[in-house]
Amino acid sequence: MALIEAKNLSKSYGAIRAVNNVSFSVDRGEVIGFLGPNGAGKSTTMKLLTGHLRAESGCAIVAGFDVSDQPVEAKRHLGYSPEGAPAYGEMTVREFLRFAADLRGLADPAERVRATLELCRLNEVAAQTIETLSKGYRMRVGFAQAVIHDPAVLILDEPTDGLDPNQKFEVRRILKDMAARKAVIVSTHILEEVGELCTRVIVIAQGEIRCDESRERFLQRGEDLNQVFRQLTA
Amino acid sequence: MSSPSENPAPKSAGLSAFGAILRREFAGYFRTPLAYVFLAVFNAFAVSLAFFVGNMYEAGVASLDRFFLYHPWLWAFLAPAAGARLWAEERRQGTIELLLTWPVTVWQAALGKFLAAWLFLACALLMTLPVAFTVGWLGDPDWGVILAGYAGSLLCAGACLGVAAVASALTRSQVIAFVTGFLACFILVLVGYGVFDELFAGMLPSGMVDEIRRLGLWRNLEPFTLGLFDLRPAVYFVTVAFSGLGLSTIIIERR
């Protein structure tokens, strides 16, 4: 069963067609690299899948629940980190994760917070307020709230944006560890991440899917991925 | 860790989401010095307006009606100050995208936020209790009337907060939310004093002008402070409060 299904999703901002008739599905164990230039419709597609925006036409199904008909059910199985990993800056990392755990009504929230701090290596900053953290830690906090309930579906909008190479490696490591049990979509600008992280690649440009294929086939398109990217999104 | 697909959350999850938001929002007021500034300002003005402007002491009457007289003004200013952050801050920080992709309905989130803010205003009001005790020490007031006055003031605060919630839902700036919320509440105060009567008199039948006056905050608070039991002012305050709450929810849902 596909854990994520996008069926003919469309969304406009005024006269601009941000997402145009986008369809794909993601099974358990798949990690989708969601590529495309800025303004291509990556974030909008993710917002439609997570129920933050309402699609004009088409539907999004998460873990078998239609996001607009049964939003709370769908969101229970969804972990989402929006672009820039927003969080309540005045809370400490521990308070914030505890809030996320309580809001989701998790059994034994204290244990989930402990395990998530451990998993995302946030222990040393657990008592700091989020606004005082460096970008690397802040991105990890965004990631942590997305996985605290061990969701079946994980949608991450540029989770490695602005991280140094070590931090990127760390995020990829955590993702790889859990990917086999989940359906994951990761948007990124970094083409190298495709080879290291993803099992499948979807390229989107001007609101339309330009390519949707396995990592192997994508990597066969050419030596120079930047060149491939330019051709696909032109 | 096992997949939550096989372990669905408990059935009371809606309630836990509401409770978590209520607790977070209420505690949020005390995370910054703003809360203490707010409480101090509210108390300073509540007491000094009553004694220095209302001449409560010189009047020599053991009652709090001169104290409550200024509460519509106070709430018109301070409820929007406390309510400005409700949604504007979520928008500015981008956390609204987080909150609304967590398993919580918009109205649960809106109600949790609203009640937390109302509870905070209630704390400010409770801190004025020494005024009541002073009156009790100096004279022999009717405690039922004083209790009714406090209840009325709290309802009045809720009405102003309803207006503030709408203002906050419309913008990502707390300053704009505060100013527009304050202006709207200010108009509700002035309406009761007939400030706009001449303006309306040219446009509306005179009966209507009187009815509009009834929409003023003080008009509805006054019966409480006199110990007159009347359901209409209570219904008025609750209606304004929950219309504001409902409207802010719709605005956020349609974002």
C-alpha cells in the first residue's frame, strides 16, 4: 500500500500556477529526493500533502487518510518539518519536544522526548531556548519534532539547508537508519544527496513533474548532475 | 520503535491537543518579562484610576462601582495587548505551519489559545482583590455585588479578547494586531457614551441610535457593578467573545 499518494494536485497563487496536476505515490521503504529550482513548486506540493494548504483540485492521501477529509487522522501518521524548521523560539528544546509529544497524545511522552533527544543528538542543548541555538541545532530540532511519534510518513522540506558537511552527514545518517520503515520525501537543492540518501528522484519545475524515476536511472542520465538538472528543469 | 500506523493514538487525542495548547500558551505569557509588566500596569491603572480619577475614597461609599467604571477602558487597551500574540506570533515565527500540520483542528487550537489568554487576564483581575478587601476593611460592602462586578469585568475582558483574536488572526505583526484590536475595542467603549450619536442620528432612526448605545462596553458592565441581575449584558459579552473566537478560527482556516 502506498503511504503517500498525490492525485492530480493543483494549486495557484493568484495568476501563478504553483502546482499543476501533480501525481505520484510513495511506498514504505522509499526515500524520494524532491528536486527542482527555487519556486518550482516543491514546497507548495509538500504543503498540499501535509494539509497546510488546500488543493484546488486533486487530493492528497497520507497513510490511507485523505488530508482534507480526515486531516487529524492523516496528520497523526505524518511527521513534517517545514522549510527553515520553524519552532517556538522562546521554549527550550526539551519543552518544545514535550509540547509536541503532549499535543500528539503520545503514551509515555517523557520517554519519547528522551529517546528523540538521544536519536537527534540534542542532549547537550536540551535545556537551551531554541532561539539561542545555531542553525545546525535548530534544523535538528525541526527534524526531532517530526520524528518524535515515529511516523509512517515523513516529509522534510530542505532538512539539510544551511548545514555544514558534518551536520549534513549526521541528518542523512539518522534518516537512513529509519528510512526502511517509512515513506519519506526530502526536498533539496543538493544533487549529491540523491546518490547518498534517496531511492527515487522526482524533479519538479514550473509546477509540473519533469522526471520520476529510480535513483539508478537518474544517475545514468549523465556524469554531471548539474547538467542533467539544468536540462530537466529548463 | 514501532510504527504508529499499527499503534493509533488514544481516542482522547483531541482533548490532549487542546490541553497541551492551553498549557503552552498560558505558560508562554510568563516566559517573557512582558507578563509581569502587563500585570503591574494593569494593577497600577486599575487602582489609580479608581482612587485619583474616580475619587473612590472621597466618595465614602463602601462599593466598587467606581473601581469597575474604568475597566472597559483598561480591557480595551490591555486585552489587545495580551491577545496580539495569539496568531500574529505564530505567523511571524512560521510555527503556524507546524501547529496546523500537527493532529489538532483549528478550532481546538483557537479555543486553547483564547482560554489561555482569558485565564491570564483573569490573573490580572484577581490581583486587584486587595482593593475589594480594603473596602471591606473600611466599610461594610455588599460582597455579592462585588462578586458580580468581578464576574462582569471578566466577561468584559473576554469580549475585548474576542476582538483582539480577530485582529491577531489578520496579521503577522503583533504591533498591527495590537493597534487594530485596541481601536476596535476603543470604539466599543465610546459607543456606550454616545460619542457617535450625532453621526448616527443623521443616518438612522432614533430608536436605532439608542440600540447602538447599548452595544457599549460600560452599558453592559454597569448592571453587574450595581448588582442588578440581567441576562442580556452577560449574553452580550459572551456573544462578542465567541463571535471573535469563531471569526478568528475561520480566518485562520482560510489562510
